[in-house]
Amino acid sequence: MKVLSLFDGISSGRLALERAGIPVEKYYASEIDKYAIQVAQKNYPDTIQVGDCTKIDYKKYAGEIDLLIGGSPCQ
């Protein structure tokens, strides 16, 4: 499954998919917090960081993403 995660944080969404037994082929993460990105990359080094969700060209991912997930920013 190819996933795009908005407001990815530390990739809790990927952890949930893993625990549910759902295989992830590609995981794109939109996150801007540098510390959250560091944790995500340490745990899932194959994560493709795509940056700020307000600046993504979503057309680039049309037809490629099987699942769009996201959690609005936790303040």
C-alpha cells in the first residue's frame, strides 16, 4: 500500500498500519517539525519526507496513493 500521511508527526500512522498487519510499500510523510521528522526517520528510514502540506503539489501523487491519512496538528 502507498500512503500519504499529512501532519505525520513521529509516524504513528505507520506504526498503526504495521500493528494492523497492513504492508506499506511507500510511505510519504508531510511534517514540518524537525524533531518529529528525526524520530520518524530513525524508526522508519525509508519514509519519504515531502515537507509542508500547504506546499505539496498533490497532482504529483494522483493515482499513486492508496491511502491518505492525517491528524490535524496536536497543539
